[in-house]
Amino acid sequence: MARRSLPPLNGLRAFEAFGRHGRMTLAADELCVTHGAISRQIRQLELHLGVALTEGPKSRLRLTEAGLRLAQGLTEALDQIDAVLPRQVQAEPRTLQVSCLPTFAMKWLIPRLPAFVAQHPDTPVRISESSGPFDFRADGVDLAIRMRGVEPSPDADVTPFLDHYIGPVLSPELAGGGPPTLEALGRLPRLHTRTFPGSWTEWETQAGARLPPAPIDREFDHYFYMIEAAAAGLGVAMGPWAFVERDLASGRLIAPLGLIRGLPRVCALTPRGQASPAARRFRDWLVAAGAASPPPPGAV
Amino acid sequence: MARRSLPPLNGLRAFEAFGRHGRMTLAADELCVTHGAISRQIRQLELHLGVALTEGPKSRLRLTEAGLRLAQGLTEALDQIDAVLPRQVQAEPRTLQVSCLPTFAMKWLIPRLPAFVAQHPDTPVRISESSGPFDFRADGVDLAIRMRGVEPSPDADVTPFLDHYIGPVLSPELAGGGPPTLEALGRLPRLHTRTFPGSWTEWETQAGARLPPAPIDREFDHYFYMIEAAAAGLGVAMGPWAFVERDLASGRLIAPLGLIRGLPRVCALTPRGQASPAARRFRDWLVAAGAASPPPPGAV
DNA sequence: GAAGTTCTGTGAGGTTTGATCACATGGCTC
DNA sequence: GAGCCATGTGATCAAACCTCACAGAACTTC
């Protein structure tokens, strides 16, 4: 009997949001409900499945292995639903279309967006999430946010607005009490993302370090799941500052070797010489917001 | 704001079931609710999306183009969710595991299953849906239902239990008033399924007919969506009798050229010489149920 | 063409689900 | 141990959802 016994779908949605954010409070914000609602939904879901999806102390919750697997699958499935949904009408043509890296949107851009909206109430903004290539014309994108090195782009004006600090991060539990040496880290499982497979190499280059091959390599589709996996103690991730700032502050993650400035920076791309006025305003705001973002303490 | 505005998920689930079955009543059965609940859910969903998903007279409802696209995407997404769900415990080892073609399960097997359960109350059965290859041992399958020609199988005992009658089917509207000739059908868009790409060729061979290339070819992942597409007037499908029996009876579809016996038959596969007693009982019941299924009227 | 069949649409009413608020609890930091 | 932060939970209320029963629409049958 086909899929007669799917668990409550609203619970799945709540859990998926929790999986991406790693905190019920943030998931609750995204879904516009209180943290209590999320808490109940997830508990209900765990009860239904008979499997623990979260573990650890209440104030520092992590995903279990089963939870991580489920959350990743759900993200994919919900993305697919989102993609096949018939769009009633395209957003008004005058809306500023911003194409942004998914995790950067979630962890950096969206929390700061209200400030832009407050300053420019007449400029409606729509964020779409994508990490792949794009076409300004075909995709109706006014401004894109991507990681870029210094190489020039043929058909885009590139404005770096945020430095990119990276370094190995892991959970305090996994680090144990041992000395936080390069060698110790090298012996732990290493986590990667599909979107930026070169981050470890980049870090080695920038840091002038050299790591032995990892005992285990594990790849994730998204940064946020890699970070949750690191928090769950599954291995060492190459964490960009903008994405792990809160987790470092709260102690969910630690960066024993510190963070160093990476070569690519976060950049705003606009069509060469043709940025719309709204896109220019948004770009200027990005530069200001980037400058106002504190760099990691003690970064090189 | 990632996926802040997904429509009500329960509505999506209801619509997806409706999409597969083509009738609210059947979708309601699957979800164990009344047809009224499904009706409201779908209406609600259409309202939310601002797009018509169904059309046609109330007693002969069809999917719109948008509805078909959405339903197919949802089936895929919900299948994915089902696949990543952590399984609490595997079904008890003594449960008879039957691997069945998805559409055959939905349209033929599941409606008849209560009869088996009534006859064999001590033999718990679990149907899993799959159209691909399988491994008796690795997948824990006791009996599989697949389409097979006459060729022997190296490691399975093959028991045909149902003849396979096929023929071109289409909606009465698409047929119009014209004469139901081979030529007229050949000029209409032709529908295919990914799982049985050869059905048209097979029919041509068996019928001794020869069709010109279709003006449009369109492929679907599942038989049930191909059938819904045919009902919606999108083209001509190669309909197996077991799947279109009800639709032919109700007049939602017509088979102007009749149905002929196809070469492959629906077969029960058991591990060579190692069928469990329960699997043998199930196989015997399949043979009886197949013999009791009326062949299409006037079939060759 | 009247009665019967088979679906879906819908009003009224009840039940369940789910959200909120406010407070409790547990782990951490300082 | 005071203060902070995040989650868990009891009580309560609102909204979502389902059922029942009946109505209506399209078709078939006699």
C-alpha cells in the first residue's frame, strides 16, 4: 500500500528546517512559529518514527546519524517540491532579483536583509538560492552573490564585499582533551561539500600546511549539513567564518587552529556596465554591511 | 527566505494521490479519509496556488497540464521522502515480502489483496513497489511480480499468471468524431513510459501494424501518469488492459482498435527451487486471481 | 425520458492538530 | 551561584481537517 504511512508532513517540514539551522529557535523563525511548536513537532515525529533524530544536551542539540540522513533527504525532496510548484505569477518585473549561495543566504544575507528593506522600502527584493552558474538575462537575475578569486569576469562587474576566513572546525567532544595540533586533526574524518570541493586544498595552500590523507572523507550537498555534521562530532569541516560564527561563539564548534583569510572573497556580480539602479543600491549596501561584519578574532 | 511559502503539505499529499489514481474517491481510500476531505484539500490547494489543477466535468475529472506536471514532481518527491525515512524495524522476518511493479500494484494487486488476506489470515504480506532489477537475498524479497517474455530465468522460477492485453487508448474528446483508423491515431501525439519503452513497438509487431513516426512523443515516469495524460487528451497511450479496465468501462478512455494479447505476461518470480511455503501460497493465489480476471471483451 | 449509477461539491457540526504563552529545566560562562 | 541561552512542557485557545448527509452533474440503462 504505497505510501499510506508517511509521517505527519508538517513534522517533516519542521524537522527539515531544524536540520538546516541546527537550532529550533531559528527553524521556528523561518516557519514563523514559536520554538515550542517546532519542539513538539519534532518530538511527535521522533515518536512516530521510533528513532531518535536529535541528541545531546538541550542547550546544544545535534542531529543523530539517522537525523542527518533524514534531514538531507528532506531538503532535497522539499527543494524538488518547490521547483515543480506552478508559479502563479512571476514576481513583478521591477523586483530586484538576487541570486545567492544557499548557505550564505541563510546564515548571512537573510538575517541582515531587514536592514536593507528598512533603508529602501521602495525596492522589493527577491532572493533565489543557487550555487551554480547563471545567466543575468535568461534567469532574470539583477545581482548575484558568489565566491570569486581575483580573476576578472568577461561579462560581469565583480565587487568583493566580504573577506572569507576559513579554518578547520570541529565539535569540542571530537577534539577531546588532546593538543589541537595539525597532526591530531589530520587523523580525524574530514568533511567536504559538493559545492566547494577545494576548500581543504585552499586552506592548506593559504596556511602553508600539509595534511596527510584523511582516514575517512565524507561529502555533503550543502554547507549547512556539513556544519551540522561537524557539530554532531562526525569529523572536521573547513568552516567559513560567516557560516560558523554563531557556532563558535556558542561553543558548539571550535576552531583550534584559528581562521585565516582565504583567497576567494564573497562578491556581488552585476551585468557588466548595466547594473540597474536598484542593483547598485543593493551592491553598495552589501559593501557597507560587509565592512560592518566583524572579522574573526585573532584572524590573520 | 528559502521555502517559507510552500503550500499546505497535506493538500499536496492529497493531490498527489489524486494524480496517481485519477479519481478522488480512490485517493480518499488510499489516505483513509472520505472523498469530501480530498475534494476540499485540492480546492484549497488550487486556491493557494491560483492555478487550476483539475478540469472537466465533475464526474469525469482530469488533470490540467499544470496539474500533471505538479503531480509527477510530487510523486517523485514523496517517493524520495519515503526512501530516506528511517525504518524503525524491518517487517517481521516471517512477513511475505512481495516486490511489485508500482502501477500493477495500484491498479490490480492491491484491490485484490484483501481476498488473499481473508483466505490466509496468518500470512502477513508486505508489498514493496519497484520496477527495476532486484535480488531475492539482498532485498529480502520472497516473490516478485514482473513482466516477462518466454525466456527462462537463470535463478528464478517464473510463473505467468495474467495475460497482458494491450492496445492504443485515448480520450473520446481527442478521438473526436473521426473514423478510428490506424492512420488517424498515427497523427496524434504518442505517449510512452520510461519503464516499458518498447510497448508501442511490441504492439506494432503483435498487431502486424506499422505506424508513422509520431508528431510528438512524450515520456512519463509511471504508467499511471501516462494514463492520466491520455485521459486529459494529451495523446495516445499504449494501455495494458489491467491498467485501463476501469477507464474503458467508464468511458474516460476508449480503445478504438481494440486490445490484443501481448507477448510478455505478468509473472510471479520466486527463487529457483526455494520458494517459501508462503510464497507458494501467494503464487497459487495469483494464478487463481489471474484466471478469474476477465479478459477484455473481444480481445484477440 | 425516467430511474439508476457514479462521481464530486458543499453546509453543518464535531474532533484533532497545532500554536501560543508563560514558566520550568538543564547546561554553560563568568 | 547569578545570568544567559536554548529547549521542554502544561494549560488554553484557535484553526485546520474530517465526517455525515445531501445535492448536483454527467452518463447509462431500461
